[in-house]
Amino acid sequence: MAARAIMFQGTGSDVGKSLIVAGLCRLFARRGLAVRPFKPQNMSNNAAVTVDGGEIGRAQALQARAAGIDATVDLNPILLKPETDTGAQIVIHGKRVGHARAREYQTLKPTLLAAVLESFSRLAADADLLLIEGAGSPAEINLREGDIANMGFAHAAGVPVVLVGDIDRGGVIAALVGTHAVLEQADRARVVGYLINRFRGDASLFDDGLAAITDRTAWPSFGVVPWFADAARLPAEDAVALDRPARTAKPGATVVIAVPKLARIANFDDLDPLGAEPSVDLRIIQPGQPLPGNADLVLLPGSKSTIGDLAFLRAQGWDVDLSAHLRRGGRVLGLCGGYQMLGRLIRDPEGIEGPAGEVDGLGLLDVTTTLTPSKTLTRTTARHIASGETVEGYEIHIGRTDGPDCGRPVLRLPDGTKDGATSADGRVSGCYMHGLFTADGFRRSYLRTLGANEDMDLNFDATVDTTLDRLADHLATHLDTEALLAAARPVLAQPTAVAKARKAVP
């Protein structure tokens, strides 16, 4: 039997498409269907390393987990990783292929449709149901020509579309009716219905609103999804989730961890298990705000542009705050790009992040980093040397780091190599591996050295899976999932579509 597919597009960015797809992946997988999530094009610096050695958007990795499958590069064939306000790194089938400015990418994207359809075809060959997530909104009609993320893909692959509207941000009736108004007739015909997300209160009060939308669009409603508070327990898709004011306190917390929000923060999933710990007050420090004086640990996160974010860090005065933090006896941990910033020098001889040259690091570790064109993408396990605890995670970075403080490494890998460096006084350390804190034993051991409660019992992985189950139950209660399943259409003649897309490339 041919696989069926259905696509979820939004009336705007951040309307909850990723979580809707994740919840439906878990729901239909529990029914015994072979479910595959798919996102043709994603833009995010929060990436995941796949089992086949590439990188994809972290939201698709979470959706794969919800579906009970390993994450592969086919789940997200085109990934854009912003490096500046006007340009991004381009990743195709998990591998970095270059950089393009926004205007350049508009010219390039039609040539990428064949790669997108190839991945879609491979997934369809081994699936009962494909749940596809769009990017941004199809209402951005100025980007419609050559589109591969929304309606352009939907037409090429022959899939129906469900529109997702976010009522929490207001104006959802206008957003849905307005999308109907601006779409061309062929795109409008692709839409088989809509759903309302993030409703607070009595959903019956919106019955007249549903009627108004359907009356003006002729699109049926698949349901109204109430606000799902437990969404905060799941890994965030991108840095928008970090745009919240730092709390002044967390009841019951005994450890304060401060994380400066870098302009190009990347792979910040390290923060999820820390934020979930009742004993940890995790504070995301927004630009222009000082690092808190009572922090036990300052964690420098990963960055998509180490040199640029180092300059950004200094512009906020965080380098001065770090020095004061260490004088007070605090500790500093750098992960990946944050680790590189802690050293004495960052060399970029080939101009990978800008003009060729070198810049002074923060000088808190006696190491030097040299940026290189080759990119490390690997999933691995290691042993934390100080505690003896096993950790599991991934590396995703360019560059190598060497120096005297590497003689006091943080991790020992299975092949005997070592990762990381520690200062002579033991209060500053860094390493390249992401995902350390998902290991419950290591996280508890590390937090105890900072003064955390002894009775920590959080099982982070189990919490994520339990939350995905609750999300699936939530959607089953409030959406007409049988109607959604019935609206999915068979995936047909993909090799023909791929060949056609290749032929269309100039």
C-alpha cells in the first residue's frame, strides 16, 4: 500500500507546527503506523547529529523520537543555519555545502527541489504515513516563486495542506482568512482544512469564530487545541524559546546557572535538562543585562559564529562580569563555541567566519583554537574523567583546540582520545561534546559540586517521552484525528517528480 502524506503549514512562524507534528507522530505511531516526519527546508542553529553522520533541525530529531525512529538526514534535507543577519550556511542532505546571502538563496532554492524530493521519496518507500511541516507561512507570497518549503513543495509532491493558526498571539481569524485571500487559487485548493492552536479558556466561546473562518474560506476545522503547558518540557526548536526575561529566583533551587544569550547561540539543547531540574535556577541572560552576581556557574553555550559572538559577548560587558564572577569563586563551563571563546587565541587563517586573521579569546583557558574548513559531525559516548560517569552526546563544530590546559581534559572517548581542557585551579573548563547533561548520573554529580540538593531524581529522557505521550493524548482529545488521517493522500510517482525537478534546474 502506498504511503500517505499530509502537510502542516502555519499562518506565521512559531505557531506550534513542530509540536503538532511531534504529537501526531507519537499518536499515529502508537496505533502501529510507520510514521515519518519531514521538513523540506528548515532555518535553525539548533541542529541535531543524525545516525548517518549529518545534521538536521533539532525539531525533526524530536519528531523522529516521537515516531520511534532514528533521525536521518532525509527528515530535513535542506537546513539553513544563520551566520549573519543577511546570510546563512547551507546544509544539504546533512552536509555543509556553502554560504549564501538571503537574496542569493532566493535564486538558488529552485535548484534544491530535486534534493528535497529525493529525500521525500526515500522516506515514502518505507512509511505508512508522512507528516510534513512547512516553514514560515505560505502567506509570504513574495517568496512564492521557486518555493520549496510550503506550497511549492506541496504541489511538487502532490500533498494536501492543513493550516495551523495560533490564537494566543491574537488575530487568528484575520490570519486564516487573510491567508485564504492572498493565496493563488491553485495553492488555495491544496488546503483541506485548518486547526487552531494554543487556545486558553473555554473553547466553546470560539465556536462563532470557527464558523466565521469556515464561512469565509470554505475550509473545515479539524479542531481547537488548548494551551499545552508541558511543551516547556520538550526541547525547543530555535532560540525564540530563549527570549524570556531572566527570573529573579526559582523556589526551592539551590544552584544558580547563568547563560548569556549569544547573538548566534547554537545547539543549546544542553540547557533543557538543567532547566528541568528543580534544584537549578537556570537564567537566560538577555543582551544588555549583567550576569547575576549570585551565579554558581556561568555556562557559555555553543555558537554558530564563534568570533562574531565573542565580540558580541564583549559588547555586552559580559567579559568583565566573567572576571568578577571568578574573583567571587564562581565556576565557568564552555561548550563547543563557548569552549573556543575561553581560550587565549582564536585563529581563522582561511577566513571561514569573516576576514582571515586571529582574535584574542577571553584568556580563561590556556588553549588556542584554529578554525578549519572541515566540520566534525559525530555522535559518541565518553567518560567524564572527574566523576567517572558515562555521558552520551554529539560533536558539531569546525576547528581544533590545543594547549597546556588540554593536559587536564574533561572527557575520555572510547578510542582513548580526550576532549576538553581545565584551568589549573579547576574552576574553568570546556569541551566540544554537546548533550552532557542529558545523562542523569553525570548531571547529578556535576550539580552536587555546585551545591545542589542531594535528593535529585529527575530522569530526563523518561520525562521527554512521557511528555510526548501526554502531547499525543492532548491532540487526540481535541483534534479530529480520524479526519486528518482520512485527508492524507497517497504518495505517488515520486521518481517522476524528482526527474522533473532535476530537468527544471537551469
